[in-house]
Amino acid sequence: MQRGLLQTTPDAFGRPLRDLRVSVTDRCNFRCPYCMPAEVYGERYQFLPKKDILSFEEIARVSGLMVQLGVTKVRLTGGEPLVRTGVPKLVSLLSAVPGLQDLTLTTNGYLLVQHAQALRDAGLRRITISLDSLDEEVFKTMNGRGYSPARVLEAVQVAQDVGFDPVKINCVVQKGANDHTVADLARHFKGTGCIVRFIEYMDVGNLNGWKMDEVVPAQDIFEMINQSMPLEQMEPNYGGEVALRYRYLDGEGEIGIIASVTQPFCGACTRLRLSTDGKLFTCLFSGQGTDLRGPIRSGATDEELLELVRNVWRVREDRYSELRALSTPNSGPKIEMYQIGG
């Protein structure tokens, strides 16, 4: 069969495979409390040794096989992907994968200025930059390192200057932490061509101390912005898009709100996640993954790997967020977000 013409069987709920998220490193230069709290991930924390991390060539091989099974979009994430040396090389390898329609990267922006042009030259076309607040003190607290937002704002400008389009801004909204700065962030980027996406604070991993009463519901986020900058809802760009889209009535751009807690979208989820050490996870809230690194390094053929992935996907029945909304989530341990990306 010709490359790129295979498809996976839909999963147990009829969901097709379309998206792959790749964590290229488990390391990060930030210590955001909702992902890698500093009191846990301190100087003595042992991250994965280099030998246990998938090589760029291994990532590219897996991504190419995923495209044969229906994947059209790959997102590079982490940890912080730009702390890994040579990411533009990986982008170049992935850009050459036949049939891959969309390649993007999520970063906290702190190292982006020195890498933006190389990433663009390697074939990256879109980028998402995390920025939880413009307020100096709030941002310092939320990144856990005392860093100023100025360097991230510079990265946003450089990303636009080198031609990334669109540049998206991700903001995790946590009650009592940064919710009072939501409207200011929206106002700052209104009319700039950047798309800010506000994300409900999620119970990812096991160590962030998540509480439901710290979640700011999507409807409240909408009202915070709409009361001074009127909005109207838009149609999704594609089936399975996670963000609810809204445009400003005055025509000066759009925002997105990701309501994974109060309005779960499990029913349209089309994602697989590849961890730093080569395990496949079928949900952000999974507890166990399926090892690909072992078979790859033991000489598995492409067909053997394709069959392994097919078998993982067709029995997939994850719907953690929907079950959480029904107050019946799986209470077992979950993989940490920095290991498989957000």
C-alpha cells in the first residue's frame, strides 16, 4: 500500500486519529505550579538520562508512521522543547514527512528569540507561546522562577517578525492567581494578529494540588472579556478543535477558550501523545502508556509498529474529562503533563 494512504480503525467511541503531540524533553526552565511545582522538581530531581530519550530520527520515524495512520498535525511540546539542543533539526526532519499538513510547537518563549529564525527556516510555520499574565508579580509567581514577562513579550514580537502565522498565546487561568489579569492580557493582544487562548486550570498529573474551586469556568472568562470588549462566537476551524472561538465585534481579532473542565470535549478528541521516553498515551490524563522505544530499538519493522499503534487506538475508550464532569473520574495516578505535553 502506498505511503500515506493507510488509516486507523476508529477508536471504541468512533473517534479517528488525527493529531500527535510529541514531548521532546521532560526538562523545563520554568517551574509553573500547575505543572512542575518547584518544591517537587528542585535541583535534585532526576530527569530522564539522554539514552532513554527518543532521538530526533526516532521521533521522525514514529511521526511518519502516524501520518500513514491518519495523523495530519504534529505538535512539539515538552517540558520546554527549546531546552533540548537542536530542535530545528527535528523540525527539518518532520517538515519532510510526506502528508503531514500541520507542524507546530508550544514554548514558554524564554529561549525563543535566539531560535525563532532557525525554526522558521527549518519549516515551522506556526507557534504557540505560553504567557499566564502581563502583571510582573503575577507572572513571576506563576512561572516559579521570578522571570519577567518582558522576555516572553519580546519573543512574541520576534515570532511575528520572522513570519510565524498565527502566533497563539496560551494562558492557564487559575482563580486567585491570575484571573484578575485576564482582560488585560486580552486587551494587550487585541488587534495584533495574535490569538490568545484562555485555558481552564486542569487536574493534570498528581502533584499540582488541583482543586475544583480554583477553576475559573469558561463562561466566567468570557464575561471578563466580553463586558469591555464585546465578543461573538465563531464556528470551529475543524472537527475536534479544542478551543471555543470568539471574535471581537469591532473586527480586531479573536480569542479562544479551552473549557476542558466545565465543558469537556472528549467526544471529539483525536489525539495521541508520545512521551519523551517513547511511550504512547491515549489521553492527557492517562496513567500508563504503550512502549514504542523498546520495539524500535529492538529492530521492529514499520509494519510491526503500525500494527502496534492500530491496536492501541482501536480499543481506546478514554473520556476522563467527561467522567470528571459526572463526578466519576478514574482516581488512579496520572502521567505528569511535562512528560507528554499539554
